[in-house]
Amino acid sequence: MGHLVLALDEFRELGLDFVSLREAVDTSTPLGKATFTIIAAMAELESGLIAERRRPGLEYARRHGGNATT
């Protein structure tokens, strides 16, 4: 989902609209812009949840001598 948000952000910066017939998203309309905003919020939430779940595992691995890669 993050790649989609980045691509849509880049389209917006270039003055381009995104239209998906399959998902019925058209960023040139108010509803399409709102849909994009919701997609972006969900991507941010997903990223935050992943980080939140990783943090305790990394701390546990560090405390117990495991390989705690970031």
C-alpha cells in the first residue's frame, strides 16, 4: 500500500490525476480525493502498527542475545 501512496503523491505533485476503473477511484473528483486520503491514512496506520509490533521483539532479542536486526 505504501508504494501506491508514494505513486499517487508523485502524480499529484506532477499535476496528474489517477483513475482506476477497477477500484472506482478517480482523484480528479472530491470523492476520489477523499478515497486517496483514506488510503494514505491506512498506509500510515499500517506502518505504525508494524513498527509497534517490531519494537518489543527487537528489545527481547537484544536482552536475550539474539540477532536484533532493524
